[in-house]
Amino acid sequence: MDLKAEIDILKDNIYDLQGQLQSAQIRIKELLKDVGNTNEELKQERQFIQEITGSISDVSNKLESKMKLYMDNIPDVVDSKQILKEGD
């Protein structure tokens, strides 16, 4: 193989490698953008979970207080036979 042919092959290889490098750089930018989007989505999901957890806690506390109020409003059971015996 003569020197000119080798130079042409090397030039073609350089052009191919430059194309691959450019494609790799584009892909890296896309992946970095996806990572940024994924991190942002993760932050939003964490915030949503915190809000929901707080809401669940609030509702649970309200439920407890309403159940206690309901139970406190139930009259005590009185044995009617006991009342009749005392009345005699």
C-alpha cells in the first residue's frame, strides 16, 4: 500500500471517529438532560409524598378525635333491673 492510500484511509477513519464523537456528545447531553428531569421528578414525588403523609396524619387525628367524641356521647349502659330493685 502506498503512502497516499494510507493517508486516505486514516482521513476516513478520522471522519468516522469525529462522527462517533459527535454522536456520543449528543447522547451524553440527552442523558444529562434526562438525569436532570429524573431528579426533578424525584424531588416532586418526594414533596408529594410528604404532603400526602401530612394529610393522612391530619385526617387520622381528626378521625381519632371524632371517634372519641362519638364514644363519649354514647350513654352509659344502666342495668334496668338494678334501678327497679333500688326503687322498691
